[in-house]
Amino acid sequence: MPHHFSTSYVEDSIGLFRYYKRLAERAIEQCPDEGLFATLDPESNSIAIIVKHMSGNMRSRWRDFLTSDGEKPDRHRDTEFEAAPQTRAELLALWEQGWQYVFTALEPLTDADLGKTITIRTEPHSVMQAINRQVAHYSHHVGQILFAAKHFTAAKTGTWESLSVPRGKSQQFTADVAAGKKSQR
């Protein structure tokens, strides 16, 4: 993600959410279809299940963000870990649906809203705390998506296009940044 200087917490948070969304999408793009629905072991979740869980969480947390509890009564979290989407198209539709809730809630906010109080499972949070909570949660799951996608992609194709600084390329990357070259990452 090219660095964008900002002193707005809301603007920076939206940028982070967009970064993690795109990072996962780039991993999913590389992953073969069967890898999206496979697990590493019986205790692991597939990429499809992680996406389903994230989308359910996003719907619950961000729908009516400032006016209702972030744990909606119609959310059934346990079912988010059952019956994964069956196709790449279904998975991506669910993914986009979830992120739409995030950006619809965040984009109208200003930094003046950060001190407002919202609840999650009846516990009070400032808007800033709620945003931080979700950045941490989603980045955690995006890391899981990347790990699984890299594993299943490399196992199937023998290749993986790095989504950050490729191994052995740190000096070149730093030199490119210093020279003002835009990173493709």
C-alpha cells in the first residue's frame, strides 16, 4: 500500500480496511478454486468459511453502526462456521456484501464522531475503540486467508506472487521507495 500521509483517524482507518480487503483479494485471486474450500487440518477453517465469518461479523458490527448494538439479535455466529459458500462467485459476493457494510458505516463518519459511544454485546465502546477492534479482527483473518491461499497455491502451482516485499528483494524495495518509485504491492 503506498503510504498516504493523514492526520484523520477515520480516513486512515478506511485506508487500512481497504488495504486488508485488497490484500485478501489478491491472495484469493491466486488461489485455485479447490484451495478456497480446503482446510489444513480438522481444526482449521477454509478460506470460504473465514470469508463467511467475516461477512457475518461485518453485517452485525457495521449495520446501524451508531444506533444499535454491534452484536445483532439476528446474527447466529456459530452458523458462520458451517455450510461454506460453494463457488468462488458465491464467496466473492459474500465478501463484497460484508465490506459494503464496513464502508457504508465508516465513510460518513468524521473525526468528531470518534468519541461517541456504541455498544458491542452490551459493552460500551467509543467509535474509535470499535474501529480498532475490527481492524485487529479483520487483519487477523486476512492473515489466515493469506497463509492458506499461499499454501494451497504453492502446493498446486509451485508458485506464489508475493503480496509484500519478495524474499531477497528488501534492498531493492527500499531503494525503489527512496527513489520515489511506486510499489506495485
